Amino acid sequence: MIAAAVLAALATVCAVAAWRLTSARWTWRAPRTAILLWQSLGVTWGLASTGALLAYALEPYRQGVVHGLAAFLTTLEYGVREPHDLVRMGALVTGLTMLAVLVVVLLAAGAQTFRARHRHRVLLSLIARDEPAVPGVRVVDHPGAAAYCLPGLKSQVVISDGTLSLLSPGELEAVLAHETAHVRERHDLVLLPFAALRRALPWSKVVRDAHASVGLLVEMAADDRARRHCCPRRLATALLRFGTAAAVPTPQGALGASAGANVMARVNRLVQPGVGLPAYHRFLILAGSVVLAASAPLLWLIPG
Amino acid sequence: MKGLGELERTIMDILWAENAPLTAREVGRLIEDRDLAPTTVMTVLDRLSRKGFLSRTRDGRAWRYQPAASRDAYIAELMLEALDLTGDRDAALTRFAQAVSGSEAEILRKALTELEEQ
């Protein structure tokens, strides 16, 4: 019973923390640390909420969630003796369903992303050209402004013709440094589970906000890395030029409502860099994230 | 000898430039690399058809190939994804910056002028 109660408490703590974190601003002062905290909260929430249900349901086995589940799956017998056991059975079904949904959603999102990238890669190989002025970068002939990274084992940085004419050489260099940072740090893998969860639970405001928050943090992390190699002011003007130039006719609701605010937040960080989060704060958050992420798997193993 | 990928690209360019469906032999004649074996051209045409980039019709004993969609249509598809306008919100790409709508664009424009004046 203790494991179930602790797991339930842990799931609640994660949900509340996630809700608080969506509106936190200190995260902008340490994007990488904040991303790690988000990942830890996500994993722990998933394991704790399903684990709480399963721990309660499998309590009669007295072996913990992992071994209890193994025992249940080998015998496939679940003794219903008292009315109380029906509640346990309900918890078992709910817990297993939630776990299956989470796993399937993640796998489906991974597969869908993989397909979309493959299609994109094939199209690029037929259409994109190399430009001597920007070696290693693929250029698509389109007047609109676009710059992005197509992640994968061999990631590609792609820009449009419009970007080439929109930006000054210094700004272009800054944009490419930013995209290279995405490639290096595999930010796509950071975003994948949050995007998947958002598609699975489109009505959940917390999940939507979490995805948006992590998306912005990933951009800020890339900005931070880029500014080591380029002039931050050039990156800022490039951001502003992009935001205003990409005013293509867009379908209703296709754009994030806070796109403009996000661009301004990034620009302000670049132009007036505030003080980063003190090292010992970052260390505390880091240690907290690690403990949090380790706690749920441990609780899955504890009997009783 | 070109790589297969580059050859696919060359052949698509040829077929996009022509307005009529071509046979493998006609495509082969238009490729600059004269040493290319006719079977290689056929292989690549077949690959591109299977991937859905070419459609083919019977013409006597030969097949005639033409692009399934225009070059511009594929560019548009790439750009829709690049600008995150497909509505999918997937994590397929990481983009530099999002497009901004009317009133917000005005704020950014002002900020840009200020930054450039400093």
C-alpha cells in the first residue's frame, strides 16, 4: 500500500510541478537545466501515475509492480473474492491501458516523424541545391524565408532562397550557428515525446503548455550555443527579420498564438543577457531531476 | 559515373523541363553522360515510378514517363513543413523561427528598427 500511495503522491507532485513550470521564467536563465527537469518530470509522471494504479492492483502479490506484473502475466489469474477486489481489478485494467497508450503513442509518434523526415529527405535530394556561398547547407528555391534542420543520422541544415536574400552575411552565419546547435544537441529527440503527448492529449492545457515551453527552451539553448560562435546582436536582428518577413498567407490557427512573444523573449535575451542561474541552483535542480527520475523505477520494484 | 541519387535528380530535371512524357531511350539521349548504360536509365526510371515521383503510360512496347507533380508542387510541400503550416505539430524539423501574424509583426518591425539604429 505504501508504494502505491507514494507513487500517487509522486504523480501529483509532477503534475503540479509541470503546471508551475509552464509559467516559470527562471527557466530562461538556464534553458539546458530546465529541459532536463522537464524530461525528468515527464518520465516520472508517466511511471508514477501508471505505477500507482498497478501497485494498488497488484498488492495481493506482495512483490512490487514489476514482479507482481510478471506473476500476474504468467498466471493470468486475478482472484476476485471481495467487492473490494473489483476496485483493484478496475485499477489494474486502467493502469495497463494507460501504460499501453503511453507506449503506443510514443512509438507511433516516432514512426510518423521518421516517415515525415524520410519523405522530406527524398524531396530535398531531388530538389535542393548546393550554394557555393554557404557550403554544407542545402538551399531550396523559394522566395519565402525559412531556415531549419532536418534531423537524423545525417542531419541537414536547409535554408530557402528567400533567406539568402533577406539576411546579411553576418546574420546568415548566426542562423547557421543556431541550426548547427540543434543538430549537435539532437533537440528533435528532446521534443519528440512532448509532441507525442500533445497529440495524444490535445485537450490538456498543461500538456500543450509543456510542449510549448520545452519548444521555446530548446530554441533558447540553441541561441546560447550559437552566441559562442557568432555575434548575438546579428542573431537577434536575424530573428526579427525572420518573424516579420515570413508573413505568408497562413491558414487560420496554424500559427502559435505566442509566436511573436517568443521571438521577443529570445531577442531580449540576446541583446541584454541577464545573469545566468547561479551554479549551485543549477546543481540543485540537476540533482533533483536525477533523484526524481530514479525514484519512480525504484518504487516499481519495492514490494508492498 | 554518377551516383544513383544524383542520377535520379538529373532525370527528374530532364522530365520537368520537357512538357511531354518521354521513353527511357529519349531520356537517355538527353543525359549528358553518354557512357550511361540504357539499363541504368531504366532502373532509375523504375525506382522513381515506384517512389511515386513519376507516372508511366504504355506506348507500344515501351513505357513513357512523366513527373507525377510539378517541381513547384514539391517545393511548396517542403516549405509548408518548413514553416510549420501543415497543422501536424510534429517534431520532424527544428525551425529557426516561426512566422508571426499581423499585429505581432508590427511589434517585431519596431524592435528591429530600434536595434538597427543603436
